[in-house]
Amino acid sequence: MSKKHSLAALVGITAALALLAAGCGGGGGGKSGGNVSALPASSCSDIFYEGGGDPDYLIASDLPLQGSGRTQTVQMTEAVKFVLKQHNFKAGKYKVGYQSCDDATAQAGKWDSAKCSSNANAYAGNKSVVGVIGTFNSGCAEIIIPVLNRAADGPVAMVSPANTYVGLTHGGPGTAAGEPDKYYPTGQRNYIRIVAADDFQGAADAINAKNLGLKKVYILNDKEAYGLGVATDFKNSVTQLGLSVAGFGAWNGKASSYTGLATKIKQSGADSVFVGGLVCENGGKLIKDLRSVLGDSVTLLAPDGFTPISAVVDGAGKAAEGLYVSVAGQPNENLGVTGKKFVKDFGAQIGGEKPDPYAAYAGQSAEVLLKAIETSDGSRKSVATQLLQTKVTDGIIGTFTINEKGDTDANPVTQYLIKNGKQTTFKVITPPTSLVKGGA
Amino acid sequence: MATDASRQQTARLRSLGAVGVVPWIGRLLVLLLLAWLAVNLYKTPSDFVAVGLEGLTLGLVYGLIALGYSLVYGILELINFAHGDVFMLGSWISLAVGAHTLNLGADSSGLAVIGGLVLTLLAAAAFCGVLNVTIERVAYRPLRNAPRLAPLITAIGMSFILQDVGLNRLGPAPVSIPNILPRGTVFSIGGNIYRWDSLIVAVSTVPVLLLLVWLVQRTRQGRAMRAVAQDQEAAAMMGINVNRIISFTFLIAGALAGVAGLLYALYSTNIQFDQGFTLGLIAFTAAVLGGIGNLPGAVLGAVIIGLIQQFNEGLSWHAPGSDWTQSIVFAILILILVFRPEGLLGERTPEGG
Amino acid sequence: MASAEYRRPWFHRYTGLPGELRRRWRGMDDRKRFQAGIVLRVLLLAVLIVIGWPLALLVAILFAVKYLLPRVPEPWSRFNRFVTPGIILLVAVTYPFFVEGLGSMRLLGDYPGLDTAVIMGVYAMMAVGLNIVVGYAGLLDLGYVAFYAMGAYTAAWFASVQFAHRNVHFGAVGVGSNTPGIHISIWLLLIVAGIFTLVIGVLIGLPTLRLRGDYLAIVTLGFGEILPQVARNGDNLGGFNLTNGPNGITPIDAPGFGSVGGKIGLPENYLAVSNRNEIYFWTVLVLVILTIFVSLRLRDSRLGRAWIAIREDETAAAAMGVPLMRTKTWAYATGAFIGGVAGAYFAAFKSSTFPGDFSFNISAFILSMVILGGMGNVWGVVFGGAFLAFLNQQGLSDIGHSINQTFGTSFDVPKYQFGIYGLIIVAVMLIRPEGLIPSSRRQRELHEGVADTPLYDVQK
């Protein structure tokens, strides 16, 4: 066979296959769910909609679904779905579908700034999207908020169940230059959060420390935006309350041993340690090593990064005994009817567990967003405006009002104490505004 | 061996006065470090000893993982990035066999613990050994004649696959392991306790290292391994089955990873799907620090890293503290390599010098 | 090498398949090899057609061109070397116009959206930069992320409100004149970032480049670990907030040509235009083309030949009068420069910089691009960079979704992405050990066994 022949054969086969391919198409194709066009499958799940007809609008959640934060974030998406089902996928006269989007990548193993940026552009560019629930990480919110703020047809509403970094909504100690205005280039606010910012939690934890009669506290943080933020605010508040700070340092979530660090804390003479950060940053091991070196006499305090408390108990075992964990909002037993019902029904749906506090926040975020869509005229701008007017009575996480900066006034912070491997409600603290610098 | 190139280079550096100065800078830095340690020892002697012991223990655990890197590196000059993840799966098998199947726990009797741990050890070593051999066969052997960096990339790929297996088996959050080893006090210095579980883990590495050195230095297999490491072609001509020796090396390295996985699980009592990645990086660094391919060097390097970490985090007088641990470890590593390019116990070769 | 002469158990035939194929290939004569090549190409095309016809069409055209070019008559053949790059360039430049109409691929999901395409371009740039260090000069660098970080932070410092006590404005667009902070035009910053990173690269290189082989690799790894930690702790360096710590620096000013550029039809401010993604895409395309051009010119220069000489045999190169330190430092500096520019553009595109962006994973990721694409070959490396960045950004989850849809399964995609990624790079390396588009030099070595000394194999 000469070269010419084989070339002819090649061209022939290629042409035949090309024709075949043209016939069978490239798969996939039309992805619109009726009136709405879906967000790209590369980041987001399929549209979740079980109501009648086709949805009019989409809401999306933006959470890191890969890496060690997964436990919480997966439950959060379940909570959003749960709430949507309860509402029968309706916000007033509008039918609403939902997509769960991932802001993590395989390479990063956690949230990825490039992915946050891509997602933000996808939301802003898709006219069907009227609201975003998210993010989990404040860093990711810093990227998404300005993009949504600048979106065509007025800003896109965004409600976060988890961002606690102060500078996203208001200035104050520990925030960077130009915050929060640099996130809102149009000047109109489009972002609210239904969790109390770090400065509230830091203040409440500081009051708790003072009430417990502690004198000298060693403050640790996990060197992530959340941990450093809450640790810094705690430090500011305890100093104001007259406690002394024995030291301020980091723990590395990837380390195998914290005994050295614990020895140094012991040397400092601290009577208590505040561990500002996430339990998934090896928090269980940290608590174990602190306990084993420092003994039982030293008090350990943690913010709501150490939830679900069951995870702390799983990770730290007996060492978790006597750990105080603060969670913004009312304790479950003080919740109203809606809250209790959510805990019961959603808990049953996820297999009888106690829902993660973040799941409750995610559910509440979905409620708030649906309400804003219901009262809006259907435009993005209007949804954002309505979102900033949020007032919730007897919601999943209680009763609260959102102020013009997007912060919640639900100031109570519940201190839980771990006893016999179970969480017990220790005290509910509402920090005075005087302690919350630059507060809402 | 000084090649023409390095001689020429040395001459140029000497003309700049660099060669005379460089070792002195090195000695000065070592002196400063020793002085800093001495002041800390003087100020807080009991903390110093306690932290030093913790560092030694941690370093020996790193050392076990580093040995596996060193073995494979010695024979194939391949940075086996998947080794750390084999180690992680060793921890997982230990959890599955020891804690779940055999039901070992804090309240098991002494005899049950010893018997159970031996069984777990065998299971972990066998599983990881076979896994490592399989990885070599599937991902490295077909690339024996490929550019040297090709197996490096398949190693990274295998590492990802194993991590994903770990993620699906262990879940994303750290998993707590019951305290199987006794946690009583061995001795206490100035209120700082050194516990039995740390001691047992630390001491366990010594026989492993001795066994390994014996294997490599004294046995027929070991001689064959060294021959293959020197020159595969010549070894093949001498009648050595090169592929079998490489498989054998991977078997040993994998078994080591299994042992390390069990000991780490006992030591740390928390295991996580990505522990292999983090610890693998440290272990590989330790292997290089000690002198690539040198087994006692790998353990020495690992102990030094363990000590740096714990001293930096645990000492109170002018220690940079836990914010900077990673930087300090790598800064010291870079300094050591700049002043001693062949690693601590490595031989001066053209590769290193 | 000693791989051959022993009895292989039957199952080795499967585990060692690619090696076996290569051995067969070596045994063929020219004609058989040509025919086998055609069979392989047709097979590849068949696979591509199943994935999606536009992809197959492009590859078929490229194959046809490759076949036809040697047959072009004399006066015209001098344009031959522009044909293939020209076709690729044409497709790339017009990509935004037809991407919408392409539908989606089988298995791989959607064609890369413009957003993804920008990120692919940035990674392709970084891969080309690293290729100069690894592919040309043969220095294994496991800490390339340090250069990306330097570039990104340079852009962040000089085009944001980070240094609010200063008030410097120079050419920045879309920033009010009373906005605090330093605001310098992104275009200028790309160059500043490159130079800045180059200086850092030289500073890192000078004491360490006399190390050889993997000792150098581990030192670069060290710098790749130290720099992000400095960034993470940089919110309080002796009281000075350099990097804003874990909160990162955001937002970063957008690129744009201002009113001057606006007069000649260039976008004034990238954020203010309606086709934002297209503009970002074309910009990165220009940067990638410049990088490729520089890389190719350097390869053929005196310096480039010195790099390759060092890669092949350092001792011999030195004996021939190649100044080792200077040559290696230049490789490092050039790689650093490109990494810095890419990092700065990436930061401007994402409008943010976080210390968490710069983990060892990213170094390994970029190294995979270089080696998987075809070390030493610019085109291969660009393709490797684009391909892996595509997988990471959207391909992996799309593959998961496709599998779910095809087989009716419902496994949780993000949980398996890491593993899918691993499987893909292992498979590709086994099938093409020399990279997807290897340099012709390397291919000859492998397939004909001209030199069996693998790269980096220092003489023992």
C-alpha cells in the first residue's frame, strides 16, 4: 500500500466518522430548565426543583464541597433543599429552583480563589440567578461580593450563613483599610449575614472568661481568616475587660503534635487557653495535647468553629470534657416553634443526628432569601433591597433583624459546656455594644 | 570527586573570596543556634528537656516514613510521592484491623493489646507492602526507560488516587483512635510528663532501623539492592534480576510505611486522609537532609526536623514560635544544604557537590 | 538498560503494555512505522469524534497539515513553519465567537468557558516559565509557586487600597483620585512584577544553584513553603501590615487602557465593558503568545543552547566553557520573570490574593503540566498547562457528572475529583511517557533508543 493510498484511507475514514459524529451530536446540549438557564455543571449541581412547571428564578449556594470542611458544607446544602421543599419551591408567586455550587478545587483541597472568582462571574452573568447563599469562607466572600454588587440589572442579593469576618460589613479593629466600602463599588449594599460577626462572638467569649474568674489567657488561632479574626477580637475584648493575655500564637492544622506548643503555654502561666479556629484544622488533636500537657485545671474556650460539638467529642475524646464552645444565637431549647421543628424534622432527614449549627444557619439563609424574593418585584435589584430589610420572627435560628449594614441584631451568644461527651447549655450571653467596637 | 567543572567553579568562587568566608558563616550560624539553645536550657531546664524529648519522639516517627523514601530513592532515584499516602493507608488499615476488627481499646487487657498490636502490625505491613509493589508495577515499571521526571508525575498521580481512597474510607474529618497504649507517666521533670505511649513509639523505631541496616548491609538481597542502586545494567549482567530486586525494595518500603502508619496512629491518636501528604513532605525533606539514600541519615534528618519543630514551638526565650515553624524548618534545611550540599551523612559525589 | 531480558509472567504483558508497544515500534522499519502512525492517528481521531466533532475536526486538520507540509513546493515552503501556529492562533482568537455554539463534549462536559479559558492561559504561561527551568536547563524546581506568589502580591500591593497611608495614582483605571492606597496601571505592574520576581529568583538562585539534582529540588521546595508562610504572617511584620495575612488583599484594580486607549477602540476599564470575559481572554492570549515567542527565541539563542548543554551533561558543558552559575541563574531568572507576570495577571483577573493560593500542590500542579505536556517543547507545555487547568477548573466535575448521567449512578462528584485527576495523569504518563507533545529530540531518544540516558541522570 503506497503512502497516497493510506492517506486517502485516512481522509475517508475521518470524513465518515465526522459525518457519524455530526449525526450523533456532542451530547448534553440544551441545559435550560424552562425559563431559567442553569449555572455551569463544572461548579454546580443540576437544578433542584420539584415544584410544578418550570422555575422562574434560581438561587445558588456557594460552599467548598471538597476537603476537610465537607462534613458541614454537605449538610448545609441539604438544609437549603429541605427549606425549599418545605416552601414547595415557591417564594410568593415566583417559582424558585436551586443549584449547589462548589467553590473548592481538587488541587486546593479547599476553597480556591480562582473558583470563587469564576463562580461569581457565573452568578453575575446568569440573569436567572437572583440570590446567592454563601459563602462559607470570608475570603471567598471578599471576592464574590464586589462582583455580584457590580452585576448587570442591579446588585445580586447574597446572604451568608457562615461569614464572620468583621470587615465584610463594617469597620473596626482588625479590619483592613477601605473595608467594607471596597466590597460595594456601586454603593448599594447587597450582602447580609445572619451569623454574628467575630466581634460579637469575641466579646461574648471574653465575658464568659471573666465570669469564670479567669485571669490570664493564652490565645491560639489557626492562621485562617476566620480563626485569626475571632482570636483577634477575643484578644481586644479580654484586654478591655482587664484580663491579661499570656500569649498570642498560631497552631498549624497540619502538624502531628502540639506538645511543644502546650509546654510553652504551660510555661507562660496561663490559666486558660482560647482556641480560635476550626475543629477541622486538627482541633481534636490540639485539645488532646493541650489537656495532656496542661492538665485539667486549665480552662479551654472555643468559638463556633468548634462545631458540631459531636465532631469535637469524636476528635478529642475525653480531652473534650470541660471545653466551652460558644455558638451565636439561642440554644436549641430556647428556640421557637419553627426552630424546634427544623431541628426535629431536618434531624430526622439526615439520619437522626443533631443538625450542625451551620445547617440551621443555611436553612435560615434560604428562608430569608425566599422571603426577599417573595416581597420583591422580581428584579435582582429589588431582591437585594428587600434582603437588607430582613426581619425574622421565630425563624429557624430565632428572632432577629438585619440592619442597614447587613449585620444581624441577634446578639445572644450561647456558651455550651461539654460534659460526659454531651453538650450542655452553660449560659446565654448578650455582649453590650460598648464592648463590641465599631459594632452594628 | 572534583570534576573539571566544579574545580573551575571553585576557583572562580575562591577568587571572589567566597570559599574562605562561606564555611565561617556556617560555623557562626551553628554557634548562634547552640548559644540560643544553651540560654533556653539555662532559663527553663525542665521545659527544655521535656520539649527535646517530645521532639525526639516526633522525629523518630518522621524517621520511619523517611526510611521508605530513602530506600526507594536509593535504588531508583525516584521521589516516591505516593509513599506518604501509602503510609496514610497504613494508618487506616491499623484503625480498621486494630480498633474495629480486633476491638482494641483503652480498656483491653495487656496481653490482648500486645497480641492485637502484633496482628495489626502484620496486617498493616503486609497490606502496605503489597500495595507499594503494585504501585511500582503499574505506575513506575513501565516508565523505567522514560525521562526521569515521568515516574515523578505518575507518583504524584498515584498519591492523589490514594488520597482519594483515604478520603472515601476515612471521611474528611480527622478520625480519633482509642488510646491503646498505656498513657501513664514514665517520668516527670519539673511538672512536665513524659508518657509511656511516646516512649514505646520512639523506642520501636530503633529495632526497625537496625533490622533495615542489617538487611541492606549484610544479606544477599541487600547486596543485590546496593548493586542495582549502583548500576542497574552491570547488576543485570552479574545475573541479578533487577526488576525483582526493585519489587523487593518496594515491598520493604511499603511494609515500613505500614509500620509507620500503625505507630503514627498510636502516637498521634488522630488520623486524617491528608496526613500522608503533609508528613510525606517532611519525611522526604528529612531524607534529603540526612543525605539521599543514606538510611541512618534519613532518621537523623527526621530527628533534627522533629527537634526544630518542637524547640521552636515549645521554648519561651526568643523562639519565633508556632507561626513560623514551617519557615524555620525549611530555612535551616536550606542553610544546611548550602553549607553541606551532600546532606548531613551523604558522601561527596558529583551529584551532591 | 536492563529492562528486557528476563522471563515475564503472562500478566506483565498488561501492566507493561506501553513499554511493549514502544519496543515493537523500535523494531519497525520506516514504512511500517508510517502505517502504524496512521492507524494510531485514526484511532485517536475516532476517540475524539466520540468526545466531540469540533475537537476531532481541529486535530484532523492539524494532522493533515503535518502530512501535507513536507510536500509543499519550494517557493511556498518557507512559510511552512507559520502554518500550524497560524491555525492554532486563528482558532484561539476567534474562540469567544463560537464557544457558545459548540455544545458540549462527551465525557468532558462543556467546552472551556471564557472564564476557565483565562485561567488556562495563565497556567499555560506559568508552565512555559517553569519549562525554561525544568525543560531547557534541567533544574528540577518544586517551588515554582513562590514566583507566582511574588507576582500576585506585587500586583496586589501596587493596585489596591492595601497601603492606605500612601496615596499614589498612576494610570490606574476605574479608581477615584481620592481613593487611598497605591494605584498603578496593571500594564506597568505586569512588568514591575516580572522584574521584582526576577530579582527574587536571582537572590534565591545564587546561593542554591550550585546544588545539583534533587538537592536543588528540595531547596526550591523550601522556598515554596517559606514564601506563603511569610505572606500568611505578613499582616504584622514588626507592626507593619505587608500582606494583610490570611484575609488576603482584595479587590485589586482592574486592567484597562483609560480614556487614551478608549479613543483607539481599546477597552477603557475591563470591569465596565459588557464582554468582560472576552477582553480578559484576549489579553491573556496576547500574554501567552508573547511568552511563547520569548521562550522560542531564547531556546534558539546562545543562552538556550547553553541551557540544553547543561541539561544533557553539566560536566561536559562546563568543560566546553559554558559558565554554569551564570547560565543556570539566567534560566531561573527567566522562569521567575514569566511566573511573576502570570501571577500578577492572575491576581488582577481574580481581583484578589490570598496566602492559601500558594500551596505546594500548585507547584506540583505546574510541574505536572510541564512534564505531562512534553518537557522541553513549548507547544506541548502550553497544551499541558491548558489541559490540566481545564480539568481542575471544570473538567473533573464534568467528567463526574457525565459518568453519573451515562451510567445512571449518583455518586457524589466532589468526593472523587482528586482520584479522577490522579487516574488521568497516571494514564497519560503511561501512554505517553515523553509527554503529550514531546520535543522532537526527546521523542527520537525514546523511540529509537539513540541515547538511553534519561534526563537528569547524572553520570555515576
